[in-house]
Amino acid sequence: MKSRWCERAAAGLDPLALRVYSSRLLGAEPSLVLFGGGNTSVEHVVDDPRGGQVRALTIKGSGTDLATIAADGFATLVLDDLLPLRARARLDDDAMVRLVTRALIDPAAPRPSIETLLHAFIPLAWIDHSHADAILALTNQPDGAARIRGVFGGDVGLVPYIKPGFELSQAAADVFDANPGVQGLVLDKHGLVTFGADARESYERHVALVSRAEAHVARVWRGPAAASAPPPAADPAALALRIRGRASRRRRVIVRFDGSPRVRAFVDRPDAATLAGQGPATPDHVLRTKRLPLLLDSVDPAAAAAAIEGYEAEYLAYVRRGGGPHAAVVHDPAPRVVLAPGVGMFTCGRTAAEADAVARIYRHTMNVIEGADALGGYRALPERDLFEIEYWPLELYKLQNAPPERELAGRVAVVTGAASGIGKAAAQRLAAAGAHVVVTDVDLHGAAAAAAQIADAGGAADALPLDVTDEASVAAAFEHIVLTVGGLDIAVSNAGIAAAAALEDLTLAAWRRSLDVNATGHFLFTRAAVRAMRAQGLGGSIVLVCTKNAFDPGRDFGAYSAAKAAELQLGRVLAIESGGHGVRVNMVNPDAVFQDSRLWSAQLRAGRAAAHGVAVDDLEDFYRARNLLQTRVTAADVAEAVLFLASDRAAKTTGAVLPVDGGVRGAFPR
């Protein structure tokens, strides 16, 4: 490790701002902390809301990410309310939380770290705690204590493994008191704690001790193999679909795939089963990765699905073995990490960000495992200790505080023609309902802008180029989707074009172009969607954006009307053929949606105005006035209908045509 400390950046900062600064230095090192791990604190004097000043401990809030933490991510407590607790003979978790919470100066502050008392009991102003990979490589083996003494001598104190909380806090303080000259404490199977009279001293002690551990490991392990991986032994996309399908039986998940040389170097090891079967590098990771990954014996997709079923049965047996009051509510038993020899790693999460977090944590776990194995053998905590953490109420608090899930949580939706108009509005609405949306369009720049808008609004979206008329483009897009999110649940076939001309004046090229986009494009896209949905085995929903012209065509609009009528008939046949696989297919028929629409080009507006005998500037009012409700139909109106048909609210509906046209009498479905 190299110190990232910049004296110019730190100069003049008050204690809280300096605590934010140095905490982010730790968070910037993925080999130290990941996704809410680790914690930091500072003892200082603050204003007491009741008057005067008080000695305080400001500590990271539980689950807050050190990489991005700000001042509001910390909780400030009255230190003199915490220090007397050290004299207690025992203090159960509920009492500890109650007394620590009572010491908060601001009751609205984040819940303080589980290790608040450890920070309070060590009599130095600045404390930094991490789960450094290199430290764990030393502790996670049969002779871990001897390794720590051999590397650090008397420069650190070694605290035996104890579950975080009151007992660990007392034990750490006792080890410190026995030798107050130590630079840090190593918590067995857990991580490193350093301290100092100032922020820089504590941080740079951390850097120095981790660097010594890294140097020791590097003498026998030079890091993961850098050679390129051979071609995969099986189709990763086919595996991803079956893994997502089986792992989503209880709750839908997003699946990420990593076939990088680093991952292949681990999963292809002949002893991978032995190493991966030991457990996580630190108990802090068990909530995200579970105790064990699933290592596949066979990369056949059907065998992988059966292996997940076996994993779930074993997980439920593990919960029964753990027993106790905390096992009343069982976590989803599906694996979070699936290792496929010859292929790579699949990680599962309720969101893409969660699946990414699992992947990043397990890549670091690979480093710890291989480093420890090279030193003399990797050994994680016993099953009982890990179960105790996985079902510990103080850890579960991080999950319980999550916001309620939205209607389409865990679902993947793919929308074509989504750079503008109805497609863009549908993508935004599905994302707002919780879906991970893949925004596709021939205009990648426009698709990326639409995806960015979804992300800015707090949704999850990717952008992908897709030409629905090109079979190869459709195939490539679906392979990419499957390898990045695992599959799909919702397909909105929306891409379309329009041109106005009387049939006698229509060129063959224009006729064919309309059929290519407005009919064949829907065939190619929905065919690929149905194939993926059937392979997953989860069912799904397909929504085709048609038009009122399918039932009520207009003059000088023959190419468009004929092709869209074919699209509607395609959807009806697809519903007949897909119902047995749980795939619903429905259509929406909008009319005259001008908002943000590329369909309504200046040329098309002029042509439709001429066909209806109105001025171009009066065209929108003409369409509004001709429907029964005399209302303007917007893209958002159509998007709401798409959401209804895509969601479980329409779970018993397939083959239906839902008009969103204000009531155009000639367009009533027959």
C-alpha cells in the first residue's frame, strides 16, 4: 500500500471534516474495505445541545460506505456515557444497543457502528478499522496467530476471534492495555485496527502494517495468474439463463457474469472445491456472499439448475443446524456466488449493484484464499460462527433498514426504440416501478441519454445499440443482455417508423422498409425474447406497441397500417404459442402521440395534415378533437398501459389489445 495522505488537503479541517477525509482514504482502497465494511472514529469536544461542551465519540454509521461517506454518515455520542460500560461483567446485544443509542447527541443520526464500544474503550483519539486482504491472508489459516507474531512481532496486539459487540470491545481494550505501545490490533479472522493521536498517524500506521503483511504474502504468492483464459467450456449465456431462472424462483435476481482470466485462474484450479468450501475471508462478507459459493460439478445448463436446487436444500439444512431464535426468518436459500469451472463466475443480487458488490467481494476473497493457501493453507471461521453472524440481529439491521421494494424489483425489462417517444416513456415508467431497464435503439447516443436520465432519477438502466431489422444485431443484443443481467422478464417491442403516401405513389423500397421495421423487426425481437424466457423457465411478459390503425386505417398510410396490422396478428399468434410456457403477450394501440416522437417527422405531419384536410399547425388539435374523450394522448399515458400489461397486475391477461387513443370509434377492436 502507498499512503494517499495529502497534507495540503487535510490542512485546516475540523475534526469531523478530517475524519471524513481520512475515512475516504481507507475507502479508496478496495483491498481494505468493501461496501459498508470497516469503520472509523474520532474523539473530540463538541457543543452540547443542552449547553456547554461535551467529550464525544464520532463514529461511522452502521453500513455506511467509507469510499463515499460524508459528515451525515457519522453518529456522534457522549463519550462519558460509554466509558463506564467497560466495567460491566456482561452486556447482552439488546442492552448494548439500547445504552449506545441513548448516548447519541442527535437521536436522528445514523445508527452507530456495531463496534462503537471498541472505539470508545481504546484511549486514543483517532481509530481506523478495515478488513484488509493481506491481514486476512495471515489470520485465515491454521497457525494464524503464529503468522501474525512472526510478521509483526510486538508491534501489534492479537485479539482472538470474538463476534463483534461488547465482549470483543472488552477483549480488544484489554489487549491494548497490556501493551499500550502497539501500533495496532489484529482481530483474528476479522481485520486490523490502528489508532493514533492524530488522523495521519492512525491512517499511516494502517498503511504501514498492511504493507508489511502484503510484503510477507508476496514472498510466496505473486498474485493471480495473468495468462489469458482458454475459451469457455460451455456457453456462458445458456448457463446464465438457467442460473437466473432457478435462483429466481423465490425472489427475482439479477445475474452478473465474469469470465476474466483472474476468475478463471481460481475456478479452474483442481483444488477449487476444497478452497471455496472453506468459507468467506471475514464474517463481514457473509450477508452478501453467503457462507459458501456453489461450485458446479457440471457446466451443462440443466445440471446447473439441479445443482442450485441441491444448494438450496443444503442451505436450509445449515439453517436448521444453526437453529436458535434468529432462524425464524430464513434468507433466500439460493446461492449468491456460482463458480463454473472452465467458464467463470456468476453472481446474484436483487439489483445489478448488489450483484456487482457480491462479485467484487468474492474476487477479493479469491485473493485472500490464494494468498493464505500459498503461505500454508486457508482456513475460515467454523460454520457455527458464520451462522451466528448471518442471522445476528445487529447485522440484519443493515437489511431491515432497506427501503421497501417496488413493484418490479428484480425484473429485467428490454425496450426497443427507447431513445425517444413512447419507448423512452415506457423505459422510464418501468424503471420507476423498480425494473432494471435495457434501453435499446439504433441511435445509441439517444439510448445512452435516456438511460442516463433514468439513472439520474434513481433507476437502473443500461443502453444498447439494436437494429430490430438485423437478425445478427438482435442476437448480439440478447447475448449481451443475458451476460450482463442474466436474462429478461419484460420485453417491450416498440421500435417503428412511419411515412405518408398513397399506395399508388408508394415505392417498393418504402413498402419493404415499413415491413422490415414495423413487422419483421417485431418478429425478430419477440422471437429472441420468447426463446430467452423459455430457457429461464420463469415465464414473462411481452408488450407490443401497435397502433389504432391496425383496426382503423387512414388514407395515404397504407404501408404503415398494413405492417402494424401484421404486428398485431403476430402478437396474437405469439400469445397462443407462448401461454403454455407462462409467457404473456399483449398489445397496446395508441393514437396520435406527438410528445418527444421521432415518428412524427415534419414530412409525416405534412402528409397526415393533407390527408385529413387540415393545416399542419392544427394537426394535434384535430386528433384530440376526433376522439370520444377529446383528450390529448401522451407517451406517459401509453407507458402506464405498458406497465399494467407488463406487471403482475395483468397476470391473467394474454392476447389482449388495450387501446390508448381517447376512444377513436372506428378503432374499437373487432
